[in-house]
Amino acid sequence: MPTPMHILLVEDSADDAELLEIELIRGGLKPSIHRVETLGELTQALESDTWDVVLSDFHLPGFDAERALQAVQRSGFDIPFIIVSGAIQAEDAVTLLKQGAHDFLNKDSLARLVPAIERERREANERAERRQAEERVRVLSLAIEQSPVSVVISDCRGLIEYVNPTFEAITGYTLAEAQGRPLEFTRYDQSASNRFQPQPGAGSASSVYQAEFCNIRKNGQLFWEHATVSPLRDGEGGVSHYVAVKEDITARRSFEERLLKQANYDELTGLPNRVLMLDRLVQSIAKAKRSGTRTALLFIDLDRFKNVNDILGHRAGDSLIQEAAVRFGHCVREGDTLARMGGDEFIIILPEIEDSSLARRVAERVIETSAIPFTLQGQDLFVTASIGVTLFPDDGTDAQTLLRNADLAMYKAKELGRNGFHFFTQEINQRMQERLAIEGRLRGALDRHEFLLHYQPIVDLRNSHVVAMEALLRWREPDNNLRMPDQFISLAEETGAIRQIGAWVITSACAQARKLRVNGNAFQRIAVNVSPKQLQVAGFAQFVSAQLGQLELEPDALELEITESVLLDDSPETAVNLRMLCDGGIRLSIDDFGTGYSALGYLQRYPFHTLKIDRSFVSHATANAKAARLIETIVTMGHRLGMEIVAEGVETSQQLDFLREQECDFAQGYLFGRPAAL
């Protein structure tokens, strides 16, 4: 039979209340729930009824769990108080536990809800029994032997006369061994300032003493107790005895310590986490201000760490992070801080240094130790590090500024080839400011009609006819500055604006293709560059087909150029889009072939029509024998696979003659015309 349970719920969300009720029923309870949302409703409910348990959200509008707990405590009833919240910091939970809350649970994981309620009801009953036992001890001196907590009676000087069996079981000391000793003789820190001090004598102001402290058992083990020492008075009002009631709270203290550790230390490496790191950075800055010294901050990022997770799995990645933490720990001094920010990012704080030389030496040691191969699953992996270094007060006077600048310097180190370190400079900051400014202007550029397309001809080398055009995006800002794609496309991809911009490019290019085909010249198609981000959007292929259909264009009037990196994208959306484009008869071209992964096996997955040789090879074709042989190989391979070959960047007649000798199909470049508006 389900267990009846009378529950007072402090919760402003009806949906969350319903979820809690479902979980309670599922756990075998028969809940009767009364929901309140304000302090007044809570107080009235406490006064008008009795409750088995109080469940409280942490945050309510104008109300919180702390005030709810205080209201329950003021009621005088010993009702289990459990916090059930989806947003609570560990420090807040610990604070409420110290104030008297009995437990807390996360709304996202309610498996412990019913066991917690049943446990707290049991413990509430046990507390009630203990209170009754303690009252009988003080008033009638009865049933002490059966008390579930340690009970100690001393004389007026605080010297023990009696201990109950629970005390003997917990401490290991017998009554004979304890008699004549001070009440706190088991206390670990005998020099503590808050020790109990007996105050005998008539008219003494001695009152109830309460404290939590660490004790030591006879066998040397440590444990925690909550002690309440109450004076017993004789007929003249003087203190005749003291009664100490002691409860073992080791489990609770251990739980609190675990919570604090989770809040401040990384679970995987045991290093300080972001929270503790920020606290230490703030302290280091304060010390440096007082002493007139500097503080260095090193931001470490493992290069290509994602490859380890992708190839060997996350368990191997975790092992690498742990090994890196050990290695980096050997690079710092005692008193320095090594912290893990999360993922593959680490922070080193060097407090109170004179100049940048120590930061440079530490960075060099980190680079050296990370260059040693990591052995994972029987394989030697080379995972280097990139480091950004910034100094207080040279580069910033607060923690967030130093973190930002170190992060920027780290990315500069990656730009310079990785496996190195770079100090923050104002030049880096200026570049970031410019990047942010461009990003801000980019967001509204499409609505302001600032984008335009230039077209570059693609020539058939067999008859010199222009048979196609490549659409090239340009951005003309209000000051008439014309930006090339390499100045803004990566930003558009990062911000997600590439989806709208790319859609506009395809729509505009298709409209231009319609005009060219109507003219009846030798024009065959327009080529458009497609970002990998566009192919990851569900429905992209349908959008392209819809544009062609609206303009009554044949599918082969459009050719989509993709980079080789797309071939390695395992996302299902990319695969679906490429397959639908192929099935719809839309031409696909591999752009800049030879500069990326060149994973030839991936060419079998989709029927590509065109392979474009990158301009970097064409420019050296007539002067470099290796480049010439490479082009010859690419042309031969492409033809064997049934693909047409386009050479980019043709600028001289010598290059043109060479390409014709190699039987290259098409070419584009300044020799035939610069990109221009049509």
C-alpha cells in the first residue's frame, strides 16, 4: 500500500509541482500536497496544519528557501526541510545545511527524492525521540543508558562523573577511563578559544553551551560532534552539575566538505577550478598592489586536443588531461596556482613577481614538457600547447581583463603555428577591437543591401569560350570600403550570419544565371562557394532546389563549390544535404583541391563533377617542376574519376599553354578577366 505523506510545497511553478507529485507517487508514496508561494501563505499553513515534510524551491519571486527555512524553524515544529531546486550553487546549499536544512536535490535528478523524504522522516522521528530522552535526562535523570547520543555528566568544575554507553562506543573510552577528566578531554584541538568553560557557584550566569568540533577516539581516529552542555542548578541557584549531550555529525561534515570541494576543485584533475582560480587571481592582484610587484597569468590550451577525443574517445582524452595536469604541476613553484578552466584549458597564476622573465621561463617549461609524447592506449600521441601570457598591472588591473588578454595572446600563439607562447600586446587588443567592430557592422549589412556579387569568367581551354562564371561575394561598407571575403566570411560563420548571407548569394546568383541563359550565349552555369556551416543546416538542399524551380532553371545551371574539409564532416545534416543535391542534379565542385585534407577516399561518397586546382599550384607550374608534376597528376586523376578540371589563378600565357598541354578542361584568372559586377 502507498505510504500517505502530508507535504507542504514551497514552489511557484505548477509544472514543477506536478513533476514532483508524479515522482512521489512513482516512489510508492500517497502524497497530499499543499503548495504555497509566499511567506504569508507558508506561515498560515504551518499554523493551521501538521506536515510530514517541507519541500522548498531555492528561488521564488520575492521569496527564497532561506526565509522559508527560518519560518519553519520559528514555528517550533521539527519538520524535515528539503531544498528541491534547479539552480543552486554548492556554497548556498552548504550555507542552508548549516542553518538547519536537512538535504537538497536537483530538479533535473529526482531519483533521490523519495528516499530522502523517507530518510528525513525517519531522522525527524529519531530527533524527536532524542529530545524526549534529553528532557528526561535533565529533569528526571531517567533512561540515560538508552540514549542514542552520547550523554556525559560532570561536576560543577566540568570534571566527568558519568558517561553513557553511547559515549563509550563512540570514543572507545570506558566510564572508568573518563571519570575525573574534563568534559572536552577528547577534543582534538585543546588550545581552541571556544572551549567549554565551567562557571560554578551560586548566582552564576552559566548558560547553555553549544559547539561543533573535531574529536579524537582512543584508537586515534578523528570524528566530529555537535555538543550541547547545559547546567543543572541546585536549590540555591548555583551550578551543581553539567549535562553534555553529544551527537556524531561526521557524516554531515564529510558531506559538506565534499560539496565545498566540488564547488572549488576540478573533479577530473583535482586542480582548482575556475571559481577558485578567479578567487586566487583576485587575491594575487591585491597582494601585487600592496607590494608593488607584478602578477603573471598564463592561459594554456592543448593543440588539436579534439582529435584525441574523436579518434580514441573521451576516456583517453580524460587520461591525457590528467597527465597534462601532472606535467604542468612540475613547472610551477610552491605558492603558484595551476588551475583547470575546463576542457583542455589550464591557467597558471604567478603571484608577486618582479618582471616577465619568470613567466617566460614557466611558459618555456610548459612547452617543453608538453612536447614529450603522451602514451595512451599503447600509442604515442604528440599534443603540444599554445600559451598566452599577460601581466598585472602592465596589461590590465582586474581579473577579467587579464583573463581576456591572456586568451587573446593564446590565440595569437596558435596563429603563429601553435606549440609556443606569446605575450599580450596592444596590437593584439587593437586587432580584436577591429574584429568586434567588423562583427557589429556585419550583422546589419544584409538588411542595408551592402553585399554585392562580382563574377569571374571560366574559360573552356578547347575553344576559349566563356562557359561559366564564378560568383564572388563582396561587401561594400557605407564609407565605400570594399571588403573581400577573407576579411569577413570567418566572422559570418562564427556568428551564424553566414546562413542568411549564403542564402542571398544563391538567390542572387541564380537570378543572374537566368539572365545569362536567356541571352542564348555559350554560358552554361554559375559557380557559388558554399560554407560548411550552410551544409549543416537542415533543409539547405530543398532551399537550393526551390530557388532553381522558381526561376525555371535546370539544376546544372548552378554549381556549388565546397572545400575538402566538408568531406570529413560526419554530421548527418551535411550528408543528407549533399546527397539530396546530387540526386537533384545540382553540380558539385571541390574547391582549392590539394590545400586541405586531400582524403581521396571521400571522393567516392558523392558524384562530384568538377575539381578545381588551387592557384598556389598554378602560379608555380612553369617555374617549379614539382608543382608541374603535381598539376599533371591532379588532371590525370580527375579525368580518371570522370571529373572536369578547372585551374584557378591563371595570369600568364605560359601558364595557359602549360595547362593546355596537360589537357586541363577549364581555367579562370586575371588573364581572362578580373571579377566584376555584371
